[in-house]
Amino acid sequence: MAKEMQEFNKYELLTLERNFISFYGLVKNNCPTLFKDGKYWYKKENKHIKKVAKRYGMTVRQYAEITARLSIRNNWLRNRLDAVRLSYNKILGRPIDAVKVCTTKVHKNIAYEYCDGIGTIQPNALKIHAFAKNLQLNKDYVTIDVWMKRAFTNCWDVDSFDMNAKQYEQLSNIIKKVAKQENLIPYQVQAIAWNGARNNIFNKDTIYIKGMYSEPKSKTRKPRELAKVQKNIFSVTS
């Protein structure tokens, strides 16, 4: 996206909000199992994190941050396994090169240091900082990863959809708003949408067929201009 402190404009934000509400509604109204699993996802994973942290003599924060650091572009089940494997190898005193994980070496090295209590995830690492907080059941943060970006933009290719801190906060507030309406915790709403997105409800073949795309109508917009937006104002091809 644009400059460091630039926010989404009113039209962009309304489009993103309607996209997300449309997708969240799709999961809620048509996928009861995914909805329930998402609702209790963080509670379940928090139990796992507490159990493993106790086993390896770490704090819950330590292990949550190891898990979050290893989550970058990683499948969740593999992410879970990587965190256990890295921590176990550290306890055994094995060299870092003996551990294989499915994220970059840079993040693996940082996670390895977390095992010794060295360093912590800084707030400017928006996604993984929020994820570590959510894994500790902190209600004030919202995790927005690649799957959440797809739910917000109704676009499969979101590689160019980079957010600054202001924009991340704007999207987080949308989720918080929905959570308040649903009488849920923000991380529950996020996990419900995320669980639906990663379980093939949202994919590049059915993205438009299911009619999930929704955008605000504007009487002042000409048909040609509106057609351009309907393509997707956040698409890398637009």
C-alpha cells in the first residue's frame, strides 16, 4: 500500500468492511462446524501452548512467541509441529542447524533465541505480535494474515496488499465492530473467518461464483467507474 501513515479512504474502508461481513456471514450461516471450531480455536490452542510451555520449562509468553514467529507463511499444523520440534531440540542442546522448520532461517534463528528468553516480538511486527497475544487469549489484538486479507479483499492474490500500522488498525476495528454485534471476542470472529477461508470455502476458483463480493453503492459514480471497482480495487491486476 502507499505511505507509512496513510489510511484507507472512506470508500476503500467501506468496501473492505462489506467484503468481510459478507464472508463472515457465509461461514456463520452455511458452515456450522467451521463456525464452532473457529469460535473455540484460540481457547484450544492456548491449552496446548500452556501444556508444552510447562513441559519445556518456558513461560506461556515465550512459547506463544516461538509459535507466532514460526507462523510466517506456514501451514498451521506444520507451524504447531515446528514450534514443538524447535523447543525440544533446544532443550536437548542440539545445534540450530539440526532443526528444520517451514519458515525462513532468519525467523527460525530468532525463535531459537526466544527459547532462552532472549528478545521478544515487537509491536511493529503487526501480524505475529497480534498472533502471539491472541494465543495468550489477549482480547485487545486481532491477527490479520494472508487468509484474512483474502476475506477482506475478496481477492486470491494478496501479495501486494501490504498494510501499515494505521491500516492494520482500521481492519482490526472492523473485526472488533463485528465482534461487538455478535457478542463475541474479536479473536473469535477472526478465527471463525480464518477457519472458513483456509478450509476451501474461499479459493481462487470460486471466489466470484459464490457471490461473496459486496461493495457500497454510490449514486455519484458513473457505471464505467463502478465496473472498474467491481473487478476489485485491491487486486494486483487492477
